[in-house]
Amino acid sequence: MNPTSKDMKGIMDKSSYHLLQLLSLACLACRPTCSSIITFGTIIPQSPTVEIGKEFTATCVLYNAAKATAEDIYWMLKDVTVPKEQYTKINDSAVSVTITITNETANWLLCRKKESPLSLNPNQVIHGILLTKGYPPEKPVNLSCMAVQSGQKISSNVTCTWQPGTRDERLETTYTLFGSLIVSNKSSKAHRSSGYIDFGTFPSFMELAIWVEVENKLGKVRSDILDIYAADLVKTNPPSDVKIISENNFSRTLLVSWKHPIHVAYVTLKYNIRFCTVGSGDWTEVPPNDTESYKESFRLQYLKPDTEYVVQVRCMHHMGYGYWSDWSANTTARTLEDKPTSKPDLWRVIIPSQVKSERRVQVMCKDPVESNGRIQGYSIKIQDGNWETVVVNGSDLDSRSQERKIIPLYQIPWSDKRRGLIVLKAWNSVGESPEASLVIPKLTQEPPSVESLSWFTKEGRLWVKWQPPNVTATGEPYRSVVTEYVLEWVSVGDGAMDWQREHRHTRMAAIKGNLQKFNRYDISVYPMYSGWTGKPLTIAAFLEQGAPLEGPSVKVRRTGKNDAELEWMEIPLDKQRGFITNYTIFFITGGKEHSIVVTPDTYSYTVKRMASNSKYVVRVMASTVQGSTNGSNLSFNTLMYAPGQIEAMVVSVCISFLFFVVLTVLCCIYKMDSIKKKIWPPVPDPSNSTIAKWFPDFPSKADTPKESVLGDVSVVEVDVFDRKSLCEEDKAGLPLKKDKYLSEEHSSGIGGSSCLSSPHQSVSDSDEGGDSGQTTASTVQYSSVVASCGYKGQTPCPLPQTPQSSSSQSQTPSFARSESTQPLLDSEEHPEGAESHQRYPRNPYFRRLPGGNDGDSADLGELNQLEMEASCRFCPLEQNSQQTTPTEEGQSPDGQPGPDPSYMPQLSGYRPQC
């Protein structure tokens, strides 16, 4: 197999390299030994340029001055020793090394000699070289050239561009652009990616060869040769003096004219035209076949009336050689007006009315899509037996604007039972538009709504999806076929509304309005039945949701002992910024926080299981799918007692008290007799006394003392101050009141004792006593002091002067005592008060001397003693006084043992004791 030329070239390069090494070694060996500078060796080649990614071989040659052999040599790349496996011994004084060049390879390659450890320089450097790393040049690609227009002819300079290599150019690289004609060659230095050649005169109608050469220390490379016809290099200037003319009576055309940029002797041109409405940027090009001839005007057709257009023109060689020129500058013009060719967009909004069975219809519209001019007004006709025409001034806004504004026209009161037709026409300076109609049906005849409605967002737009209505009814005044759909949306924040119309077969559409983020919209879909408006189906939606702007403001409606009812208002819709998913109630007490999650339709909640008489801090947080916001904190205290607990306690106490009162009253009624006896004890009745049984000779009822008898009674009165006794002969000198005597005579002392009394057994204790049912403890003793003879009306005797006369003349007083079961009143026992009676016991036979009073400061002991002594002295009875002679002591008239002689009958009541 014969070697190729490339292989032969590589073999020759390697042989030349080895030959060069041998010649260098021979020259170094023949070098004179005497030199001013002593060198120990050298490295071949000196400071080479090496290619990254390739192997490089260097040889270290020792001189005699080195005093070393090839065995003493080792290689280093800066500080890294090269392994001995990469060494090659040429002879005793020459050693080569082979390394692979990389980006990380050190720049210095050193040849060193080994020395003995005792040497001052154990690693002596023989020689070193600097390695310059890089890549060979890359071939340029995509070479293209152009000759532009200069003045009224084509420039002689041909400018070329190309794409250089992508590798890093570490080495110095040169670019040269070459151009070859049949008669001559041209070249010039170029930049890395562009350059030009000056041919002196543009070589029209000739062929050229153009290429680029790139060179550095590692080699040289050339691009592919571009063989091109000179006409293919030409690029002219754009057409000049472009004008647009609006033609009368042609509202849909514009005439465009221009001038040729270069003389036909140099280049024959063809043209291209494009246009668009102002502000759209959506260009429309005229077909090339319509403008390929050499001309200077063209009429644009099928344009929109009263619309401003932008027009641009360009040109190139008529045969398609070379390049299109740049587009000419923008030139604008407006088409003439024409009458509207489309209907106005008629719509209505139903407004609730305060009048029963009535609605208000707000009629509104948008300008026709093809208004073809400025809309100056609208005509509305309302059909319901009679027709009315209302002329409304047109919008002041420019109808040519891309954004169609909503124009409110008329508000009509409309009965729920009324059906009518609204017809609307728009007109401009040229004519009227076609009519748009809308039927307002009766409330009971509204066509059905769509079946379902949903929404979603996609790529920053809000989409609405629905299902068509299920219309099966026949015989209705409207057609059962849906002709179109109307999408209406209302901003909850500011109330702005808009609508758009969709085709009858559409089931999903994007809202075309300028929707705002975080703003809630109520979207309604109306099916339209040949002008009849169906019932709407409405849904709320957001283009984008976020956290609420503010949290709920909570307040306490009611607090209890262990619970509290919280209430908060709904966040305003314009501040919700999304759908509320839930509310979270946080309440803090004692440093601990608790939370409760409630549904989004909850605006009050009763927190239970709270500590009584404790302070709580509460707040409510509102959440959406994109975040949450807390409301303000509110502090309150729970009650110590539950509502009604104090009232219950009071009622319980009152009921208990009332029960006690009722029970007490019942007991009082039941024990009425006993209570009366305790409060008002019965007055003793002497007639019922057992004394009558003891003395049957005397009447049981005492005779009332007569005045004559009372006059004969002798009363002993003692002056407690001079201790003198008053007898019968002194009686006339003292005033004596019979009533007082009677009262004193009938008074009694109960259980008391006098100087003459002695204790006696109760009658109830004897065998002949009264009722056995009465006990000794319940009996009351009644006693009175009488004379020794036991008769009433006795007068006390004067005090004896001697003991003999006292013993012979005085008689021993006796006591008449009775036992009765009837108790005495305390007032009877102590007529002047219990206290005074106890302190000053009074004797019924004495009264105070005139001039005495309760305030006298007499000695009480002495007074009592005088009263006691006076009570024991009696005067003898008068001769004519009547008395009953008693029987023998201890005998009754019938010979039976009588009562104790100390007991005498009480003829007129009972007598008081001493």
C-alpha cells in the first residue's frame, strides 16, 4: 500500500528533527573548552512553542565542565520530578525526556544533576527552557461578502464576514482576506471575524474568488474559497421619497409612491411593500408578484375605513441577485370614513327596584367593531305597543381606539310581566350601522341557563369553562337553539364591568379584559337565543390570589364564667385578595396559646372550657390559599360567677327564707293556743279555786265589798321615815282611797314570803287536794294575810308597848293560801313593773307618805324592814264588825279535821302577800 503525501511529510519532518539533534550535539562537542562563562550543558530545542494535547521531546546535553554522565541527570517540570520511565538515554552525555502537554503543565522544564549529599549544591541545574503552550489556528467558516451602494453607484470595497474558531487563541494569530479576479489578486489584513478588500472599481458582471487565511506559530489554515458573481454582492439603498395618498370616494384604499434609489444602468430593481395599522406591529406584506416589475407606485386595497396605516418599501436586483435593501422609514396615512358596517354591541344590566314587581333595565353598548369612523350618536327604539326614539350623543372617546369603551345609553323601568324589544343603531358622518336588537322577556319566560360553570388560570389569563344548556322544551316564544354566549364580569372592588361575545360552539374562553391581580370578579355566562337573553349562571373568580390585606377585627359579644362568645366582621371583599379558606381563633392565657380553626362562613364562635376570672388575649387570623393575615389583639376577662348564678343564689336564699316563714306561720297557727298562753296568760279565776272546797260554809264567789264595809276597814299606814304606826284614831287625818285599797287588797304575791308566812305543802300534794292532773310545778300559790280571827275587814292593832301586852292582846296572823292551775300575769304579780317590784317590794297595807317620791334616797334596807314590821301588826276588831266565827282550830263544823288554820277563806278575791 503506497503511503499518502501526508504520511510522507510526517516521516520527513521526524528525520529532519533527528538530524538537527545530531548536528547540534556535534557542534557542542567541538566547542572550545575555554570560555568566559562556564556552562554545564544545554537543552534542545530552546524555548519552543508546544501544542496543548500533544507530546513534546527535549534533550539535555552535558558539557565536560559538568563532570557528570547521563546517569546523573533527572528532569523536573518546575517543582515536579518527571518519572524516569519517560527518560531516553542517547549516550553518556545526552538524555531526552518525552512529556504530554496539558493546560496544567508547568511552563518551565529543567535538567538537573545529582550531587553527593556532602555537596553544597546537591541539586545543580544544568539548563532550563520556557514552554509556550497553545493551539494551532482553526479554519474560518460561513464566509459571506457584500458590496453596498455608495452615492449613485456600487462601492468598490467588498466587505466580508466569517465565523472564526471557537478555541482560545493563546498564541498570536493573524487573519488575511484574499480576493482573486481573472486579471489580478487582492489581499488585505483583516480582523478576527471581518474584513474588506478594495478592488478600485466594483467588478460588475465578473466572477470573484474570496477566502481567508489564519496563521500562528503552530501552523496556518485557510477557509473555503467563495466563488461568487459580482451582482450577488450588491445591496442598494431603500427607496426614497415614499408617499401615501388618500383617494376621494375610496375609503378602503391608499396610493403609495416612491423613487428608485440607483440608476437602472447599474442595477435593475424590484420592490416589496408592507403595511399595518398604527400601534399594532402586525405587518402585512403585499404579494411579491404584484410589485416585481420596475415601478414607482402601488395602490393598497381592502383596507379599513377611517383607519391610520403605516407603510414601508424596500428593493433588490430584479433577478433576485444580491440582498434586499433595508426598509424605508415609516410613512403613515388615514383612510376615509365610511358608514358603520357592523352592529353596535348592545347589552343590558338588570337593576333591582324598590317598586314591587318591577325592574330597571340599564341599556348600554360598545361601538361597532367596524364603525368606519367616529360614532356621533345612537338611536334606541323600544317596542311594546308604542315605539320611542331616544337620540344619545356619541362617546367623546375616539372610536378608532383599540379599547372599546362602555357607553351607558338609557335606563328604563320594566315590569316583571312585561316583554319588549330594544333596537339600537349607531351613526357617524357617513351613515347608520345595522340594527342590533335585544329581547327583555317576562320574568317567568326567561330561557334556561348553562348547565355548569367553572374557572381556572393559565399563563396569566383567566379562563371560563361551561356546559351548554339542556333545552328540550317546545312551544316557547324563543327559539330553542343557542346562537351565542355572552361572558360578563364585574369587579367587586370598584364595580367596573365588561362583557364579550363567544361563538355558539365555544365551551371555554379566556377573559379578554384587563383584569387586575388580587381582585375578585363575579363572572356570569348568558346563553343567547336569537336575541333572547337566558338566565345567567354566576361564579366568583380571581386572576391571582394573595394573603388578605388586613385581618378580622374581633370583639366580645358575651363573656361568661367558663366561656366567651366572639364575633368578627367579614373582611371587605376588596381587601380579601382571595377566597377565605378558614378562620383561626388564637387565645392566650397564662403564657400559653391555643387555637381553633373554623369554616370561612363562620363569623361568631363561643370558646368554651375557659378559666374563670382570668385574662385572655384573643385574635382572629384569616387565611387564603396564598397566605394568612392576623387581626388586632383584644383583651378581656372571664367572669367569677356564671350569669344567673348570683341570682340563683339570691333566689335560693329567698325561697329558703320564704319556706321558713311559711313553716313558721304554719307552726304558729298549729300552736296558736300554746302561743296565746305564752303571750297572754289567762287571768286566774278565784271561783274556780279549790279553796271553795275547803270552806264550804262560805260562798265560792266573794261578795263585792260595799262602801259601808270598806269604810270600816282599818288600814295600817306606816311612815317609813319616823317609824310611827297609824291606828283607827289617826285614820281620819289621812286620805284613803277605797279603790286603791281594793286594788291592794286583791293583789297577790306569788311564791313570795313575808315575815309571817311559812312554807306549806301544796294542796295538790295532800290526799284531799284538787285535780290530780295538776303537778306541783304547775300550781300557783295564792295567799293573803288576814287577822287572827280570819275575818275580813280587820284593822291592824296598834303596836304594843310592852312585850306582855303584845302577847296578850295581839293575835297571830294567819294566811289563807290557795292552789290554782291558772297562772298569773306578770303584770299582776308586778303591777308597777318587774324591775321596780324586785327592787322595791311594796306592801299592800302601806302607801307612801305625802311628799315621798321614787327619787328619794332613803335607805332601801331600812325601808323594807319597816314595811315588814308594819305588815305584822294589826289592830283589834271593832265590836260591831261582822265576822264569821271559825270553829275550833283544826276542826270543821261537822267534826271533820279542817284545813290548816293558817289558811283562811278569801271572800272577795285573793289578798296580797307580804
